[in-house]
Amino acid sequence: QQPVQSPQAVILREGEDAVINCSSSKALYSVHWYRQKHGEAPVFLMILLKGGEQKGHDKISASFNEKKQQSSLYLTASQLSYSGTYFCGTEIEGAQKLVFGQGTRLTINP
Amino acid sequence: KAGVTQTPRYLIKTRGQQVTLSCSPISGHRSVSWYQQTPGQGLQFLFEYFSETQRNKGNFPGRFSGRQFSNSRSEMNVSTLELGDSALYLCASSLNPSLGGYTFGSGTRLTVV
């Protein structure tokens, strides 16, 4: 079952904040976040494991609410380099596969 | 260190033909996954290999197959190509997905005409 990402697209000005959500109907073992720039490969950002946690590095952080099977990616004080499509990938325990959401296209304007 | 290498980068094939794509994972990574990416369907899981064994398979027809060699290099094969198989095929490798996620290659862009 594919996770649902929202919003599908967002346009921001440099310095503004963004939140991207990822919801699953299944009990998850982990949630991965990736960013893909046009014409490039997806790049791993971070992983959150079941148990409910929050992670972050620099101005990009994420949380995982195990009760709701939801994860959110937070981008604060966005930079031009943050532009791209963000994907969440969800994994069920023992599945050895990621099921990706449809992606959220983030555009940062000067 | 070298990243995930996929060859070829671009392919044009005719309907009905078959194609083989190659993926060399990061040295030491034994898990290799394949994904199909299209504008309409996003990233769709094809299969995952670990130590030459297929551990999981996505919902694709039997025309899609793969294998992994003892050096962890992997190939995927698509037989009897259809127009709808046109896509970017991405390979990803991992040492331990629960710690470091997956590293993707740049992909092979397959066009079926």
C-alpha cells in the first residue's frame, strides 16, 4: 500500500519553512526520506524507526508518530538548494522493500 | 568511494525486444534493489536481492526478472518490451538500510518505440 504524501507541491520564498507529510495505512517499521533533483538520483536524507522518534541535521528534521503511522519532514529557513522532489519511503517489518509515496515537489524562489 | 554505477545510461529499444540493465553497488553493499520511475506512477519497487537471493518482488509481470552475482553486481532483464516499459530504472544498494538508507545510482533511461 503506497503511502500518501501531502502536499503534492509547494512553492516558497527563500527563508520560509515547509512541512511535508507522509501517511500510511500499514504498521511501519521505518520511514525513509529522500530528495531528488531534476535529472539526478534520489539522495538519502534520513531514516526514522518505529518507536517514535525525531531526527534532524542542519535545518532539515523529521518526526515519526507510530500511533498515527505518520511522518513529517520539516525544512526550516529554506535555501535555494532545498528545491527538488521529496519522497518518503515506508518499510514494513521484514519486508526488505521500500514503498514510496508519490513525492512532493518543493520549489524555492529567491 | 565509488557510488552505485548503472549501465547503460540510455537505451532505445523496439517493442518486442528484450533488454538487460546492469548495476554495480557500492563496495561492501550486499543488498541491491531495483525501482521503476515514471511520471505517472512514481517510484515502483521491482525486486530486492541480498547475497544472490531474491528476498522480495514487486507487482510486475514475469517479463521483469533479475539476478545478483557473487560480487553483488546485479542485472535486471525485461523481455518482450512494451511501450509502457519506457521509464527510468533505478538501482539502489545498501549496507544496512535501517542505519544508512539506500544509495541510488543515476539510473538507466529506457525508451521503447
